[in-house]
Amino acid sequence: GSNIINNWDVLEGALDYLFIKLGIDGSKGHVDRPVVMTEPLANLQYSKRTMSEILFELYGVPAAAYGIDSLFSYAYNGGRTGLVVSSAYTSTHLVPVVDSKPLFAQATRLDWGRSQCAEYLNKLLRAKYPALPGKINDTQIEDLVRQHCYVSQDYNGEMAKYLDWTGLEDRDVVVQLPFTEKEVVQKTEEELARAAEKRKESGRRLQEQAAKMRLEKLIRKEQELEYYKDLQQKLATATKKDARTMLEAED
């Protein structure tokens, strides 16, 4: 999220691919035309110096210039005095411009970019739709941000009339998440009959098993009843000492 290059070997490979695709790789791999490079706000001198060495010594460019892309765009569109808002993936820079001169000392960085927008949108969707599938990934959320989110020119005005019925259908957005439709297999009458017979047979087995368990439980209860009747008769004829001994043995 720092926008500072730290892997120059990978950058050289990227530049090779870029120049070849643009068709500007001249003889012996040299680039025979000036190059304009964009850079982040408050770029390090080390990064600019290293980039210049690569452009001049490795590619042999005749000239190179550096600048901030948002300011290039502002100047190209005829801007002279205003506030330039440049949003990237993890940050947003605000640069005031007066009489076509950027005031870098008053520039501000906000730690908010497309990544945070996607994260916030994901939270809003899950708050409104708790049953939202968990399989929706970060890439899909970022696609929603790119396709359906925008910077409002009049936020309060839009919010005041957003729920008006007039034009509500035009503002409504329907997003269909990817899904796999389950294939319903139609069974023949013969297969349905076999399945019904299996269910009946399973029910009969359960009934037989339940009846067997009830019978075993009844037999145990009858055996316990006979045992306690016999014990009751013994206690009736035994002395108190013998009766106490028999009861303690039962415990």
C-alpha cells in the first residue's frame, strides 16, 4: 500500500514486456523516444534515481520526465484552481492547485481507497442480507465497486430524493451471484414404487425392533417383580436383625 517500488528486477521484466507490446523497442533493445513516468506523491529520491538509471543506462531513452498522474489529468482537462482528489487502491490524496501550481505542502493523504470501499460494501451487504453466501470473494466485491459505485456530485440532494417512487426502478440494481443449479432427476414409476416399498420395509423393521425392545423390557420388569415378591416373603418371616442384613445386602 506504499506505492514505492522495492523489487527492481521484477520492474525490469515488466518494462521489457511493456515496451515490446507498445512496439517501441528499438535496435539492440533501446527505446528511441522520450518516456513519461508517473510517480506517487512525495516519491523518494532513491526510487526516482534508480528508475532514471534503468531508463537511461538499460534502455537508452533520450529523455525522461516524472509527474503525478492526477495532476497530469487535471492540467490536460484545463484545470487551473481547484482541489485534486486522487484515489488509489489503499489511499486517497488531496492536492490543492492554485493558478496551475500544486501546493504540495498542503496536500493530505487519507488511508482510504478501493480496498476499503470494497470491505465497507461487503459489510453493508452482509448487514442487509444475512443469508448472503459466504463464498462471495474479494474479487467479486471489488467488481461491484468498479461497476456500480460512483462519486456523487450532490450527495445530500441524492439522499433526499433517493426513496422517491419516481425513477426508483432506474436506480434499483439487481446483482445475480454465480450459482450452480441443481439438476432434478425425474424417477420412473418403477423406481418410485421400489423407493416406497423400501420405506415400508424400513418402517416394518423399526416396528419389529420396537416391539422386541418392549417385550425384553416387560420380561425384565416381571423378573424384578418376582424377585421383590420373594424378598418380601422372606422379610415377613425373618427377624429384625436378619431383615436388616438382607436389606443392607440389597444396597
